[in-house]
Amino acid sequence: MLETLTLTLGMTMTNSYLVTDTNTQEAVVIDPAADGHIILQAAQKRDWDIKAIWLTHAHFDHIGGISAIVNGLNPRPHIALHKEDQWLYNTQGGAQFFGLQMDPCPAPNFELHSKQILQLGAYSFEVRHAPGHTPGHVLFYCADEELMFCGDVIFYASIGRTDLPGGDFNTLIESIQTQIFTLADDTRLLSGHGPETSVGFERINNPFL
Ligand SMILES: [Zn+2]
Ligand SMILES: [Zn+2]
């Protein structure tokens, strides 16, 4: 079974997802927002083995927990990021832009690209490039489970900001139309902030689309 644990962490209330194949106990962390020790504890309590960190994008509120997780595990999990967000990662996810201080995170060592297939136990996730909020933003889509982790591209009845460096409104709308709204209505959308939604609900109710 694919099990997802949602931990809402940090001052921007970011959803960090601990996802596991309960048969193999292999797990990934999608967007460790902050408080990496809390994510680690949650995994260890369940005997889940974190093998990778998958980043939807490199904003500071999605990467703050990386150091604690990587330093707390042996072997160290991979850190997966799209190359077009590397510049953002290198500046601590734009923390300074918000007047925040943040220590540099360990470097990503696994490059994500469009249409790549990532394996988590028996489950496959397709990487979908969806720029607009940031240039290197990606979505993680599990077709078998009709489930998508969509970071800050789309939220319940809302969409991601496009006023930050590297953002572009028209690009974001196009990403949603081509990478999300092409999926079945039942597809669950697990966003970087706020409650879960679905493709069908957003198709009808999202005021930006
Ligand atoms: Zn963001
Ligand atoms: Zn965010």
C-alpha cells in the first residue's frame, strides 16, 4: 500500500509529505519544509526507511528540513531537484528576500527532469515540469494511485504566487492547463500549502482558471 503522512511545518505552514510503500518500508520525503528532526522521528517511529528527498521546488519554506534529515541518516538520502531551480537553492530558496537567515543546505545530487520516472517500492511517479511559480518547479504524479504532489503550482481554490523572482503568471497557467488539467477529475492533488483538493474540483471552482 502507498501511505502518505502529511506534516505541516514551519512558519509558512508548508505541507511536508512522508510517502512510503508499506510493503518495502521504503520512503521519500517530499518538500521537507522545516524541523527535519520531526520528519525523521515520524519515519523512525514507523520503521520507514527514507531513501530520498524529492523537491517540488527550491523555495526556503520547502527545503529548511533537509540538513537535519540528511545528517541524521546513514546512508544519506539523495536530494532530488530540477536544475532550473538550482540557482534558487544556492541562495537558500530566497530566504533573504523575506529577511530570513538560513544556513546552506547540502547540495542536491540527483537531477530531476521532465517525464522521468521515479520508483518508490512498487510505485512509479512521473516527474512533470511545471514552471511559473519557479522555473524548475516539478510535480510528482503517481498514475496507479491517481495522486499528485503539486507543491506551490495549485492550491485549494487558488494558485501559486508569480510575483517572486523567476515567477511568471502566464507560464503558471499554461503549466496547470497542460500538466494538471489533462488528468482525470478524480486525481487527488496534495499541495504545498492548505488542504487536499482534486483536479475535478479545481476545474470547476478555481477562480484563476
Ligand atoms: Zn514556493
Ligand atoms: Zn511554499
